[in-house]
Amino acid sequence: QVQLVESGGGLVQVGGSLRLSCAASGLIFSSAGMGWYRQTPGKERELVAGITSAGIINYANSVKGRSTISRDNAKNTVYLQMNSLKPDDTAVYLCNADVPTTRGRTRYWGQGTQVTVSS
């Protein structure tokens, strides 16, 4: 089965940095679009950054200029480097895989990793 396992979250001070990792298994990673989403209680889940199988990248406006998404197909891993962290970045960060199948496309989600930015 498809499995996405996030790591790298934690407690960080304002202005600090974190690198989140998402290790994927059970899929043809190079064919999947990968993304990082975040959610916090009372707010709608939002896309932070996404990278397609072709390497096309997009970011939420709130993280542009201080976040970088990348993928390592040899390691079946997608990363999110976040710098200059703000309290508003506090959220559960979820890894998403958009996987092509013979019956269409299926989206899978990891369980999430908590990022807490303290002021």
C-alpha cells in the first residue's frame, strides 16, 4: 500500500528553520505529484508547496521566498525547507501524493508532522 511518512517537524523559534521530509513507498514515486499541505484547527487545509512529476513547483504566497520544495526520486523523498519561520507557520504539515493509476488518479496523505514556531 501507499505510505507517506513525514519527519522533521518540531519546536523552533521565530526566525529559525526546519527541513521536513516525506518518505514515500508503495508507489512509482517519479510519476507522482508531491505536495506539502498544512492545517490548523479552525482553518482550511492549504497547499504550502507542490512539485509535479515534471518538476514544476508552486508555493503559497505566504511562504514564497522563504521555503523550498524539492524531491529526490532516487530516495523516494520530498522535502520542504522552511526558513525565517513565523508563528503563523505553526500547523500540522501533511505530505500528499497524487498518484496516477489505471483507474485515474488517487491522492494519498501522510499522518502529518507538527511544526510549532514559538515567539
